[in-house]
Amino acid sequence: MAGALWQENDLVFSSNVGTQLDHHNVRRGFIKITQAAGIGGDWTPRELRHSFVSLLSDDGMSIERISHLVGHKTTAVTESVYRHPVSIQADHVEPFARLFSSREAS
């Protein structure tokens, strides 16, 4: 689609014109995805990673399994940096409920 603007760099993930992604490219693309999902444009990939770890931990998954899923070599970083207590409040749940209920309907 980029036509003459395309630059072949043998990248698996690239910008729309074939160049290396930087944090600005990733952030813009991520905002489009979260807005299309109906959960707003204020999320970052980092926040989702923290949420993923925290929710799995709160649900009872072992820290070893979670560390493996997120690619950590040991549980230390998973426990000290990524795992946070989950306090579920209605305003936190509602965006996820919308997201997952629309997926079940499709």
C-alpha cells in the first residue's frame, strides 16, 4: 500500500513505509487499537503488561507461570515490578466488561 514510499528493511514489524518502529509509532498504533476496542486512548502497552500480571496473580496463577508467560528469567522482577494488588471497583471493571461482552457476541 505504501507504493514508492516503501523501504525494504527485512523487518518483521515495521512502520507503514517499512522503516523501524520507534516508540511514537507503537504508541500511535496502540491508541488506535484501544480506541477501536472501546476502552479509550489513555492506555499504554506497559499498563497492559502490569494489568496482565496483576490479574493473573489475583486469580491464583503461580508467580513462576506468570514469569514464564511474560518472558522473565526469574520471578523477582515479576513480583517486585509488575505484580500489584488488585482492588476491583466498578469503574475499573466496566471497560473490560464492554470489551469482552462485545467479543462474545461476535
